[in-house]
Amino acid sequence: MKRFYMNLAIELARKGAYQTSPNPMVGAVCVKDGKIISTGYHEKYGEFHAERRCLMKEVDFRDAELYVNLEPCSHPGKTPPCTDIIIEKGIKKVYISHRDPNPEVDGVSVLKNHGIDVETGILKDKAVELNQPFLCNMKKNRPYITLKIATALDGKIAAENGSSKNISSQSALKFVHILRAESDAILIGIDTAVFDNPMLTVRYQNLNKNIKRVVLDSKLKIQIKSNLVKTVGTDPLIIFTTESANKEKIDILRDKGVDVRIIGEKDNKPDLNLIVKELYSMGVGKLMVEGGAKIASGFLRNNLIDRIIQDIAINKILGGSMSYSKDVFYDSPEKGTIIKSWKTFDLDDNIIIEGIINVYRDN
């Protein structure tokens, strides 16, 4: 039954997929005399954690057992330490899937020091997979980065003239909004911003989420009347530019509410490593890159991609040179980017491939 209860905790944790970042997804199940007496999950960043939500209910928790997929926090943050309420309610044993890599957290020691039995490792692999973004944040001090690319069957992202509309099916386009809803920010390059004039908003099940929209624009070519600028009142817009940008235009954009940031350069382009660190400092735990070939190649060259979502239209071949990795070069197949694991599923005339490049552990 231990695996059953922990699996329930993990499934509860998934409910926080769209609102908890940069916090992890956590679920909690409390069991007494072989019966589930309470459950809870972390619903939204800044609100109570799973353990506290579970144990705040009007139930006698004395001598009960608690199942939680991540080590309970033991330090105050936006909410009180979860170890406090576990001790207060008289829980006799806590089952934990895996430890928290945050050096400020040592919930296991705190609980043991108060006479509470602790067992770790139940469904650890499943729980670790669930919170890959959080583990990346803790270990790399940067966002977990997903590259989302739509291609034809031959891997091309656009026709030779740059047109990329109507590659994906309607179902695949809806899937993009699910991915956006799971993210904290979407990043594109200025070519995509000018050519497609997107809004980059989240349109998924009426989810009220103001995602950060990020544009890399070295020369500040963005149009003042673009959809991105026009919607800045409802969805934040961040533009990373360089010292060579027009200062008057910077002032105009800032007056309209755009967060224009001058960033250091690398190879005459905004430094991607500096950008992802800046975004992390702004609370971006999960970043989705939706840019074209230049942006995709840049992130690949800098080894900044953790996961690739490739949406392949199996009913189209575009030909030409418009590959998303056209500016990435390896000396041999052995030196190429390695996909450690992958999943596939169908959406109408499209195949979605999720490829994992980086795998993060709890230790």
C-alpha cells in the first residue's frame, strides 16, 4: 500500500503543474488505521504547501502517517515550515519519495530529531521525473529550458522564403498552449516577432496566467504597434537588447510598459547565458523557447536545452535549408547532442516527440 499512497500523492502534485513554479509540484496523503483521512497539494506559488494544506483540516492526525513526494521544507519562506505542522499534529511517520536538493532544506533531520520516523525512496524515480524543472533550478541556478519546434517530415521549420504558417495541425496548435501554460516565460527572437507578429499568450481552459513574453532584439527592431507591445498591459513583455539599441526607442517602449533590459554581448549577440540567469532571478523556473533557427541553434550551441518538443507534420515535406539546427556543427555523430530518453504520441497529422537531453537527480 505504500506505493499506492505515494502514487496518489504524486498524482495530486500534478494538479499544480500550471501555477506552482518556481516551486516544485508536491502532493500529500495522510493515512490512519489503513484509511486515507486527508489529502492536499501545492496549488499555487506563494500559497500553502501540500503538507500544510493536508494537515490543516479538522481531523485527528495523532499517530497518522504522511506520504509526500518531496522532503518537507524546514525553513520559513512565503509560508511557514511544513515540518512545524507535521510535528504539531502528532504525525508518527513520514514517507518521502526523495530529498530536496535545496541546501536550506533538511526536513528529514528536523523530523527525526522530534521522534518522527522517516522513510525515503518510495517511487523515487517517478517523483524525480515529475520535478525535473525544480531540480534543474536548484542544481544549475537557471530555468529548466524547453525548445519547442514545429517541423515538416524532413525536419524543416519553414519554406525557403521563411513562411512557416499551417505546418502544424489544429490539435498540435492547441497542444502548444498546454506547454505555454506549464511555463513561466516564452522566448522568441526578433525575426519571429517581426515576421509572425504573435501575441504569445496562454489560451488554455480559461487559465488566468500572465506568462512573461521575452524577445531577443539586439538592434531593437520591434514595432511599436506590434501585438506584443499592444498587449503589454495584460501580459508582461521583456526585451533583451544591447548597447547599440536606439536610446529614444528604449524610452518609448518603457513608457508603454515594456521591460527593456540591456544585456552583455557574446559573438555580437545578446549573451544567452546572461539572459537565462537574468530570467531566473526574475522568478522564471520554466522557460519555453519558441524562436526560429537562429534562436534554437544559439541555445543548442550553448548547451542550454534540457528538453526538446518537436511537433512533426508527417504529411508535409518542405525541402530547402530551413532547419532549426542549421547553425550548429559537430565534428562527428558521436559529438552531437545526445537525447537520453524520448516519448512520442500522435495528434491528427502530427507526431509529437518529447526528447530529454538533461536528467537531474536529487543528489
